[in-house]
Amino acid sequence: MKFRHLLIAASALAISFMTSCTNSTNGNADAVLENIHSRKSVRQYTEEPVSAEQIETLLRAAMAAPTAVNFQPWRFVVVSEREELDAMAEALPYAKMLKQAPLAIIVCGETTWFEGRENPFWQQDCSAATQNLLLAAEAIGLGAVWTAVYPDPERTQKVSEFLNLPSTVKPLCTIPIGHPAGENKPKDKWKPENIHYGKW
Ligand SMILES: Cc1cc2nc3c(=O)[nH]c(=O)nc-3n(C[C@H](O)[C@H](O)[C@H](O)COP(=O)(O)O)c2cc1C
């Protein structure tokens, strides 16, 4: 009889432990979903610099992205020199906000992998890293925007020359980053008509 009571008590404890684990997961889920849905492109910034600690937070998040066969082709160039940022703004027609941004991180990809063959996944891996970086920026109160470089040949060449990239490394995008200025709101992109269940 005593043994039965002990068993019941142990089961109750196990269930309560499992429930508490589930609850804490739900707590994190809310925060993660809130972060995803709050992210927006921010193109105006204050003059406040981005700290070294914040830069590391962004880069750590970027490198936590999924990557084909765990190859991790991403490379990052961190630019905070005013002159360099201004010169890049001149060269990139859709990244004029670099003139105002105190920081840019250029997400680049090593385009070769095993036996020097072309890595067909570098753009996907670097895109995942870019999204992680944008979400991290949102989470720590920074504003950022993905500005396209690759595959536009002219922009790719300009940025590659500018950053002195090795020939096998391509710049996917430039991310101007800073403390947000003005009003920035996330867009609601939920469209059930874009979903197909089972087959199209
Ligand atoms: C591949 C890609 C390229 C983009 N290129 C630019 C760009 O060159 N300049 C820019 O201002 N925004 C650029 N954006 C940001 C989009 O304009 C923005 O994500 C879109 O309008 C949706 O707004 P949201 O990011 O606030 O949700 C780019 C986004 C992606 C994913």
C-alpha cells in the first residue's frame, strides 16, 4: 500500500515537472513570436553608436542560423568608419541610408566548398544568417534593413572591390544598423490565400 502511494506521488511529481517545462517553453515561444512579428525594416537612425557588445550579439545570432551540411559559408565585414559608410552609400543606389547609419554589416558568402566546387547553398545559408541578425537587432532595440547586393553584378563588383573580398567570397547584402529614429511599424503580411494545403 505504501509503495502504491509512493508511486502515485512520484507520478504526480513527474507530471508537475513536465507541465512546468511545457509552461516555460510557452513563455519563450511568446517572446520569440513577438520578436518575429515586431521585426521591420528600419531606414532612419540616430547618431548613437552601436556598441561592440551589441555587434557581437548580432554576429552570434547570425552564426546560429541553419546551414547546409553545417558548412557555415558566411563571412561578415563590420564597417563603422564614417568615410567608408558614406562611400558605400554613394556606390549603392538602394542603400542610401548608409549615410546616416553608424554601422553596417555586410553578409558575405564563401561560394566554394568541397574540392573547390561551387557551394549551391551559400545564398540560402547567408540569407538565414541575415534574418537571424535582423531579428537579433529587433530584440536588442536596434533598427536594421536588408539591402540587396548579390546577384546584381554592378553592386556585387563595387562592394567586393570596396571591401577587398577574396575572389571566391561574394557579398550577399549590406545591413545598415543603428538606433531607430522616427516611427517604424511592422507590416502585416498574413495572407491565407498564399497557403495551399496538401496540393496546390
Ligand atoms: C532580398 C532582399 C533585398 C532587399 N533589398 C532592399 C534594398 O536594397 N533597399 C531597401 O531599402 N530595402 C531592401 N529590402 C527590404 C524590403 O524592402 C523589406 O523587407 C520589405 O519592404 C518588407 O518590409 P519589412 O522588412 O519592414 O517587413 C530587401 C529585402 C530583401 C529580403
